[in-house]
Amino acid sequence: MITFSRTKKDDSKVSNPRQNEPHLDTSTFALSGDSAHNQAMVHWSGHNSSVILILTKLYDFNLGGVTESSLWRSTDYGSTYTKLNDKVGSRTVLSYLYVCPTNKQKIMVLSDPEVESAVLISSDEGASFEKHPINFNILSLLFHPAQENWILAYSHDSKLYSSMDFGRKWQLVHDNVMPGRFYWYDYVDPRAQYVKCRAQRCTEGNRQYLFPGHVDTNSLVVQDEYVFTQVSSRRLFCVCLPASVILTHSVFPSVHFSLAHILLQDMHIISTDEKQVFAAVQEWNQNNTYSLYISDSPGVYFILSLENLRTSRGPAGNLLVDFYKVEGINGMYLANKLVDNYIKTFITYNKGQTWSLLPAPATDVAGNNLHCILPFCSLHLQLEMSENPYTSGPITSKKSVPGIIVATGNIGTQLSSANLGMFITSDAGNSWRQIFDEEYNVWFLDNGGALLAVLQAAAPIRHLCFFGHFSHRSEWQLIKIDYKGLFSRRCMDGDYQTWYLHNKVTGLLITSDLLTIRARVCTFVSFRLVKKKTSFFSFLLCDIGRALYRKVLSNNCKEAGRNVYSPRRQPCHPRAPRGLQLSTSQGELSSPVGSNVTFMVSLNEGDSLRTSIQLDFGDGIKITYSNLSRADDGIKHIYKTTGIYRVTATAENSQGSDSSTLFLHITSPLERVYLSAPIVAVRGKEANLTAVVWPSHTRTLTFFWWFDNSSEPIITLEGSISHTFQSEGKSKVTVQVASGSTVMQDSKVTTVKEFFRSLLLSFSPALDEHNPDIPEWREDIGRVVRTALSQVSGIHEDQLLVSLYPGLPTTAELFILPDEQTSTEHKSGSEAALEMVRATIM
């Protein structure tokens, strides 16, 4: 029998008269003066600490900020609280509270930047604070996983700062950082720290760029020993190997999937436990579902584990996958899958190798028999993770209590939001029983010695604190429930029972004694057969011809003298190469002339040790390798001239061949552009225009031709064009030449007339000695000749134009134009007059 006594803070010392029986003690405390506050944050230090901190604040949704705040501290597990506003500054408005994950005594509180930008630091669980002003507004903090004083701060203006003394001093790391895409990497070798640069030394010279090309700015994920990113240009997902391999690899290897021609829309990393990667992949034919893939230990090769996972989107648009890792038992997961338009819950005990439906309880909560027979009827569970830190969510398990799972769900043909109840299993999902016919939040007390179910609560251990309002106008109320009375003495050896978990799928016997798990026997299912086509990693293992069986990574079984399951070499049947991929190491399709281009060749399927590779660089040079492994580090080649080269890789063995092609642009920087255009053209007749480029290029330039006030250019890949001018007068022609990101231009003015006369001019050889053969010199000499002829002949300069031709000997052409006042009706007379002028000059 459990008695329940409720005490207020003024009579909390009254003892329970029935001391020898299990009992609960409660107390309440009102946070006076905070009735208007609409938000609260609660922190308990844990680790046998009696300190609880509560930050209450008034958030004004119209202003978008905090206008009032109060900081409360309890040193007696929440029985009483002291207001700390005087210690932090009576006029200071606090917006957020952070706790160091590696030292819960260290606390950082942020002030609201609208009032002042500062951080308040405590090293004694809030007993004292010191204030340090900062010159930026903190949006979020990221603590180092091992160093308690190291912090990264992300600001409202997308800048990243670092502190090595728990917020006392800050230094700018980088600007224009994507939100949530920065990480600490904890590794003893300083060469392997993967951020843009090492913290506190983020100068341009210290930054390392593994991808000189472009990557998806919102794709960086760092989890455990793995670094993932996506190359935007090729839509390839890349994964970095564990830290020990990062030191010897300068590029990220691309991930490979068991389906040779799989087309990915999206990919999300779910888990990296036990040096394997679970990834949710959306394929080209999926809309609201994803497929679950599992990798080898480096995280490069993936194979399908479960199709059509149920997914949804969170309030911020983030992907939510119905996938749950059961704590306490390695390799045990739950997932919701779409099967014939029904959502059903499946369980795996061998890390995704096999999946099965959950058996329903034999009876409901009232003891009535249920006739739910697999596979037509089963138990289905809600697997969404709670975003509220003060609720347990619809499913919970604990590492210290292996085999016990409590979850919200329903019984029937599919997952439903109707007729929900609470279900529990104590044998890791082999059998279930219903405990409530409503939804409850469930927590484990005393590391699993007892279970607590409530409608709404904060996370308890042996003390439970409810916080909220009795009414809309009341103060914040803290209700403390003390469970210590239920644990009247320490557990002795005789209090523990040996717990056996027989798994009907794997046949493993797991023994739990004092919260430890041991594997008793090794069975066939402890190993994965890789000979069959549907086996785990068969495409990878046969490719390198290494083993018939591979041991499950999470299995610790020993064979005890038997070697029937040990890895051993097995000859592989030769296969034709498929899925040959050719790319450059940087992912770019252009390169400067004379630079070293590295080509990467990979094969999705085929016997790589017996497949020859030939690479045709497109410039008359070919190279052949006897097998693909010789090209693992890339194939380097230097192009000596500009142009577009067709590069072809061919893989061939006795079973067949495959090829892959890319077109590589070899460019050189533009130095100069000159437009060669006639200075006089006849209206209605074609005129030739040429753009001369230094240095000369071959098929790697784009030319944009603009005529007068045209709104759209004429685009060509050649440097010459013919154009017909339709009206008399001055016509301006501009050519723009683009090479990569470089654009240069030149312009000329052409005089358009109905008719004109011309004469070829030659000069004495002495002029050739002074001819540098450049356009500027020719233009200057043309103006001098034009002026001299006008003075000698008496013809106005407006009727004369002189154009010098490139090269030696120096020659020119004189153009005689009709008078501007001449009308079309007098064209014949004007032409005769031009003939007389021409004869006079001659």
C-alpha cells in the first residue's frame, strides 16, 4: 500500500506517521510576480545535485522579443526557490539559458540583445554570475563534446565565433556560415580537425577546402566519425571516411548504392552507430516515402534494408522519419513502412537484415481476448520523437533497462491515430501487453527500477517537478513529488533476478544480470551469408573476392573452436562491367591550359581485378590499365592547347564492356579583344565582321554581337559574322567575348551609305620601318592621311575615310562618300561627281 501526503512549503518538515510504509511527499512553490510570463525553461543539474534553475520570461509576439524575465534557483530539489534577478542585474532581460554538457555546474545565460548584448557566466550552478559584454547577437551556441570551456556561437548576421574560456572572450571564425552547418570535430591529431579551419586560427592561409568546386550549402552533416556533404554540380552524395582515414585521403569518396542505376532525389543520415551508416534515401519514383539503406563500416557502399519508410515534415520543414533505435540492445530498430497503402510497424533484431511485424497482445487493458493474427493484424506504434524536452514522446526505452519498451499505438491492419493506447514489452518486442487505453508520458525512475506514467510532466529521476498555472491569471506553480519514500533501502544481491531474453527471430539468448548483457551462444544468424544475390553486401564482397560469410558488426559471438562460419575465400563468377563513372577529381568540367587534370574512374558492378580500363584523353593520347585498382588514386594528364576535348573511359573484360564520356573545356585567360569591322558599308549588302582574340582560342569562347540599340545579342561560337545594315548613317557594333567567368569587349562604328567610291593607297617603304602593326597605330595614320588628302584635294573631311590594313607592306583604302546633302533623286549625278573626285585624287 502506498500513501500519498501533500505538504506545503511552510509545513514541509511534517513527517509521515507511517514511516515504515512506502509513501510519496509533495510540496508546492509559487513564483511570485511572474504571472504574466508566458514561457519557462527548467534545468536540473543531475548527478546527485539538488540545484534546479528556472528561467521565466514574457515573450512579446508583436515585438518578436523578450520584454521581462526572472531567474529562479532551488537548492533543495525544488521545494523552495530564490529569485536571482539582483545577482544578474535588476534591469537585465534574459532570453536563454545554456548548460555545459560536460560540466553541469557551468551555466551561461544570454541577455536580450534589444536591451544589451552580454553573456552571464556561472561556474557554481548559478550561485554567482559574472557578466561579459559582447559585440554581436548570439542566435545559438554549440559546446565542444569534450572541452568544457570551448564554445561556438552563431550570430544573427550569419557569422561564427569561438571562445576557449567559456564565453569571456570571443573571436570571429568565419562569416557567411549556413545556420546549423558547423560542428566540432574531436580528434587528438590537429591535422584532422574538420571545419573550415582550426578555431582561433582561421586566417585564409590556414583554411582547407576539400571541394574547390561548389557543394550544396545546406548539406553538411557531421555525425560521430563521419562527415557528409553533397556535390551540387553532379548530384552526388559524398561521405568522408573515419578520422584515421581522413589523414591519408585528400578527396571524399562518393557513396555507392546496390542498385547500379539508382537516381537520388534526397538523402538523410539517420544513424552512424557501430561504424555503420543508416541513410534514408528518396529515389526518383518516391514522393512521401524514403528507402532505408545501410552501409559497410567505412560508410561508402550501401545496400537496401527497408523500402517505403513513412516520413513527414516538421514545423520548420525538417524531414521526420518513422525510425526508432531501441536503447540497450544493439541492432534492434523499429520502423513504419508503407505496405499496399497501409502504414505498418516492423522490427529488426539484426540491424536491418530482416524485418517482421509486431505481434499484438492477447488481451486488451480490460482483459478481453483479442483475435489479432499475423500477418493480417498486428501492433502498430507511433515512432515520432518528441520535440518538447519536457515530455517523453510516444515511445521510450532506456539503455539501463534492456528489453523494456513503452509506446503509444493501436491494434489492427494499419497505424492509426484513433483508438490509441499504451503498450509495453519486457522481452524486446517478442510479446506485448496493453497498460492504458489513453496516451501517457512514461519515464523510468531510478535507472529503470520503476516506471512513471503521467499526462504531462517534466523528466524525473527520484524527484518529479510539475510546473504550470492553476489558472490563466495565477502565478507559476512548482509542484514537487518526492519518490524517495518508495525506495526505502538499497538493493542487495538477493533483490536481483536473472533475466533471459529469447529472441525468436535470431535465436540469441541474452542474459541480463545487474544491468549487464551477455551473448551465450553463436548461431548461424550471427553471420551474414554473402553468396546469394540478395545477401548483404554481395556486390561488394564478390567484387574483391574476399569471403563467403561476413560477421554481423554488432555481434560479439565467438565460434568456440568451430570455423564453419569463419570468413574464407570464395571464387567469384566473372561479371560484365556496369555503371562506369568518369569525372574529374574536383568535379569541374573546365581547366586552365597547362594544368594537371586528375580523372577519377569508378565501377558500380563488375570484377574490378579482372577488368581493364582505357582512358582516351581526346588529344590523341590514350592510356590503358590492366585493372581498375591501379587507377584508385586518379589518372593525371596535362593539356597543352585550348579546346574542348572528348574524354572517354572504357572498361572491358571477358563478359562485356561499358564506357563513360565527358567533355572537358581547356581554357586560357583572355588578354585582349579587337573587333575588325569595315568603316564603310553599303546599305542592304552583307558586311563581314571579325573578333580577333589574344591569345588564340579554339572552340572555347562565346561571342555576343550587339548592333546599335538591339535588346538581344546574336550569339556565336565563332569569331566571325556577316551582317546586313538596313539604314544609312552611323551604326555602332559591339562584340563581347566570354571565356569562363571572364568577359571582354570592343566596339567600332561603321558608316552605312547607299553608294561610295574607293581607292587603294600604298606608301613608301620607309613607313614600313615605323609600322608596329597594331590597331592604334593604323587608326592614327589613317586620320593623318585623311586630313592630308582633304587639304590637297579640297574635299571636306566628312566625305573621306581611310582604313589601313594589317601587315606589311603598309597599305590602305580610301573611301569617298557622297555629300550628306545629296538626295536619292540625284543619285546618278552624285555618282558621277564621286567619279570626278576619284579621278582628281588619282
